[in-house]
Amino acid sequence: MTTATKTAPKASTLWLLSNIRKMTQNPIPIFYRNIEKYGDFFNLGMLGKTVFVLNQPAYLQHVLKKNHRNYTKTDIQTEKLAKYIGKGLLTSEGDYWLRQRRLIQPGFHRAKLAGLANIILEEINGSYAEFDAYCESGETFDICDIMMHTTFKIVARSLFGAEISEEELNRIGEVIITTQKHFVRKIRQPFITPWLHLSGQEAAITKLVNDSDDIIFNAIEKRKSIGGEHNDLLDMLLSTRYEDTGKGMTEKQLRDEILILFVAGHETTANAMSWIMYLLDQHPEINAKVLAEVNKLLEGKTELAFEDVKGLSYTKQVINEAMRLYPPAWATDRLALGDDEIGGYPIKKGDSLFLFIYGVHHHPDYWPNPEQFNPDRFAPGNLSPEQKNAYLPFGGGPRLCIGNNFALMEMQFLVAKLVKRYQFKVLPNQVIEAQPLVTLRPRYGIKVKAAFRK
């Protein structure tokens, strides 16, 4: 029984309609304008729909953790996004999701990460050729592009070993980027959906997805025919068995989980790394502290190892603070399965909730000087309980990202090795602006020059 006593304010439909183009391009300023006017809980719905925007840590923790059973992902993820990337951990719900989570979770335990660490380090070393060429030529390049390519190869190798060619990897990458832009456009401009079908754009996207499916299915078949142990994620996915049946996943299930790992595992990390390198350039004193930590770890040896992850503690603080400022997953949504109450506001069955993670990460009530880049916030013992609840770069509750430890290890190695080998200089007089698509990426990229570390 609800004891709610508050009425959520309603954003102006007329104002929203008059700003629909701005909303499509970048909804974050629209949310902030309404937060300033209505507070941290308001209804942004239009045309009779209820869409509550939540911008308080306690509200988000209630939905994601405290009463998570009452909330499911909306059809934006479970149907519309799943149409393109399948029913994997990111887009499934209920008993099926729980069964898959229990099946796949062991593949990301510490013992498995130790084996994947060598793959990550080898791929970072392999990326040096591209960075070295820019150092030698002095050419300007987009750090976002090279990070996207590097993290994609790390995830691909961690998944498939050498089962997929460079050309096939590039094709999958093209499909993921093109499909994401198409998906976001449909969500933010639903009225154009008929035109997308009539113009053939929807059919073209479907063909792209089918192309990537063929590559993935072929890789699965190739691995099955080769056999043996390969110590990668595909081995893990192929060897797992459901406790109740003793059977493994079907090829369709394997495809879905592999594609989810591609989507969730490379772009979020690439975007985070792009923002990290940008912030380190803007704060040379912090860059110097990262370099000093790496140099100390490498005394007497030439390469990092899995055991060094815990020694990259300040580097991890830098990563955490960068993801506070620029959370890769900047928002998520849920649908109420039954009546509830959040912060005194009544929630009815069928209401949609938009969890504004970016807003919570920048909330001045929890983060002093929220726009300042300060890795010391994440020094041991510095985070208050309230700040821990206000930090959700990998989501929260039972649906916390399954690959969060893999991603953190990957970023720690990337930051450490790139800072050790190179100096990156962000070119002046360029617009650095966040673009919230499915993930938060630099809208115009980040143009830099690189030089070898002296």
C-alpha cells in the first residue's frame, strides 16, 4: 500500500515540442532545464504518456537495487534494441536473463581475468604501430577513432582469438556503429519510422546485421571444428552448461551474447578512454602522477602483468573520476510492473522511469565542485556512503555490468602503457562536446598529436 504524498510536476508539453530538435540532438540540456525548474523528480511524458525523470541517487538505487523486482527494462531495450543485437544479457529480462547471467558470470571471475590479461597486453602492444606512425609523421589524428579501433581489437581477440580476420572485424565494427545511429534516430524521432521502411533504410540495416551474423556464426563453427583450449571468452561461452539440463547454449544464443559483448565491451571502453586521455592532457600534474605510478611498478621489468592491476591504484582513481564526469552509460530506463512509491511520489503500474545517471554523477549535493576533474575523490576512504550510491558507471543492483572488472583492467593497462610510451597533446580551438547516443561519446571527436615519451 502506497503512502505517497507528493505530486510530480509535469514538464510543459508545448515547450518540449518546440525543442524537439534540440532533444533529438542532445537531451542532456533539456533534462537540466527541467531539473532546474521542477526538481529531481518530474514527468517528461507527452501525448498522455508518463515518463518520470529521476535525478537523485536514492531514487536510482530504489529502482535498480532496493525494489528491482518491480521494474523491468522498457521495450526500447528488450524489443527495439534487441531487434538489432539479439536477446543477450543487455536486452533480456526475467527468468531468461537470470539463467543466462548465472551461466556466463563465471567467465568473468578473477581466475579467468588473469588469462585474459595477457591477451589485453598483447593487443595494446600490437596497437603501438599505429600510434608510432603518428608520432613519426607528426600528423593530427582523432584519439576517439584510434581508441575505438584498439578496444574493438582487444574485445575481438578476447572473444575469438584469431578466428576472425581484420576485414571481418572491421565489418562488424561498421555494423555496430551504423546500427546504433539508426536505433537512436528511431527512438528520438519515432515519427520517421514509416519513412525509414519506405525509403529502404530499415532493410539496409537488416542486411548489415545479417552480414555480421554470418561472420559470427562462421567463427563459432570454425572454433567448434578446431577444438582444443584457447583461453578466451568464446571457449568459455562454448563450454558453459546449464545446471538443470547439462546442455550448452544454442548457436543463436551464442550469437546474441557475443554481439552484446562486442557492443557493450568496446564502445563504452573506447569512449571512456578518449575522455581520459583528454582530461590527462588538460591536467598535466595528474598525468605526471600516473606516469610515476607506472614507472615505479615497472622497476626491474619490461612489461606489466595481471598482478600489477592492484598496483595501478591511482590510475584506477583517474579512470573512476573520468567516468564520473563522462559516464559511458549516461542513462537507463525502466518500466514499473506494479504500483510503488519513490521519494514520496506515487508510481503506477505501467509508468516509465528515466534514470539520469549523468545528472546524478554531476549532482552538486553529492559532488563538491562537480565539474572539476579530481581523482582524489576516489582515493581509499574518501568516498562517503552517499557518494557511493551516486556513482553508477556500470549500472547497479543485480544488473550491474557483468564485464565491469574486465573493462577496468583493460582501461588500467591502456592508460598505464599509453602514458608510459607517449605524450598526447589535444589541439587547441576545437569544440569538445559530449554526444549522448546509446553511450556518451565526443560529438566531434578529439583531435590530438602524439610524441614519444622522452
